[in-house]
Amino acid sequence: GGERVGCFIIAECGVNMNGNYNKAIDLTNAAIEAGASAVKFQHWQQETFPDLEPYRLGINNLHQLQHYAVRNGIEWFCTPFDTRSVYELEELGMSIGAQCFAIGGAEVGELLDVRTGNKCFCTASGPAL
């Protein structure tokens, strides 16, 4: 038998906070209480998805949320949906050491050529488990 390795569980918060920072904190706390390894949100520019603007947290709120998560012992990362969002998140990552981005299946083609210092990984399109 091989060495046993633990499971890395990601709490996908996405846009379920409906643009509300306090609800994002509640979702982060729920992920911590559930024993998740990481919490993940989403980031895009208003012009990318204008109809989804009410569900979006701005970069300053994401920065505060990132610090909150790290202070409370859970890894934090985010899925960018456009190139400008990648670079905004990269600036956040450099501030406290985020280890990765998640890139959605639909954005892989557009964002694969973006070069950052952070590790990137791709997620498949499809329903959450």
C-alpha cells in the first residue's frame, strides 16, 4: 500500500453571497466550520458580465475577504473570468501569498496565455460535487 493522503476540500462560494460582503464572511465561516481546506470565490469586471453586477464583490472586498480567510485558518482563492481580473487577483496574491487561481473550463482558452507568478490550475466545467 501507498502512503495515505488527505483530501483537499474546496468550498465553492462563487457568487452565492449575492454581492454582499457580510454574507461572504458567513459563507467563509460556514466553510471553516464544515472543515473545508479552502474557500473559493469569483471575480470579473463589470463590462465582462454586466447582468451579474449585483452578484459581484469588488476587488477591495475580495482583498478584505482574503485576509479574513487566511487569519481564520482557511486557504482562499478565486476564479477570474477575464484577463484584467487575473492581474487584479495576482496583486492580491502577492500581498499575502495566495497559491493559485482556479480557471473555469470556459475561460481556459482565453486565460492560458496570461503569465503570472502564481500557480494556476484548471477546473472542468460541470456541476459541483
